[in-house]
Amino acid sequence: MVKYVFELKVKGSNDHYRYDLDLTINQENNPEQVFTTEIRESLREKLQEQSLCTINDNHLNQIITTWIQDIKEGYRDSTISLDLPLIIESNINQLNDQGNQENPALISPSWSDIEPQLGMMPPLNFC
């Protein structure tokens, strides 16, 4: 078995995230057959865990297409750089927090303690 490594670079970051596959000679010759639904989802989940970025279906297809092409050309290491949104940014639209909708209890002020601090209050008519 031969080890193939895929490395994802997120634009705006210097970090690299990787996913490894061990392929047989038959799988090396037919890399399209390697990427079953389970492998695709495993690839997506692992890269999302590492990068904390959302990888949608289009990004996943770009990753897999690049990797398949590189495997066909005989490269054991593949790299792609994508502009991916953070998971927290992509989930902000799904936030549904109703919060506390109750009005606070009204407190009546005590007027008995209110006094002028420096003497008497000025007259309110200026005529």
C-alpha cells in the first residue's frame, strides 16, 4: 500500500490541514473508485475539525477532483488553497435564540427621598 497525502491551505491563514489515504495498486490506477460516500464524508469531517472551516459540497468536489487528478499523474502529495468561511460564521444565520421576552417588573420610585442638594430649586417661569 502506498500513502497519499492531501493538504488543505485556507486563504488568509498559514496553517495546513492534512488527510491521508493508503491505496493499493488497483486503487492507484482507479482513484475515482476510492472516493465513496464514506470516504468523502470522512475527508470533509476531518478537514472541518482541523481547520474549523465549513467545507460545502462544491469545495469538497474541488478537493476530490484535484486529488484524483494528482493521483492519476503519479503525485503522492496534493495541495489546494481555498477561501473557506469559519464554521461559526456559516452557522450564524441558523441561530435562533428567542431570549427572555418578559418585561421587567416595574419599580415605583420613592419621591420622599428626593431633595435639592444645594438650596432651593430655581423658579420655572423665566418671564
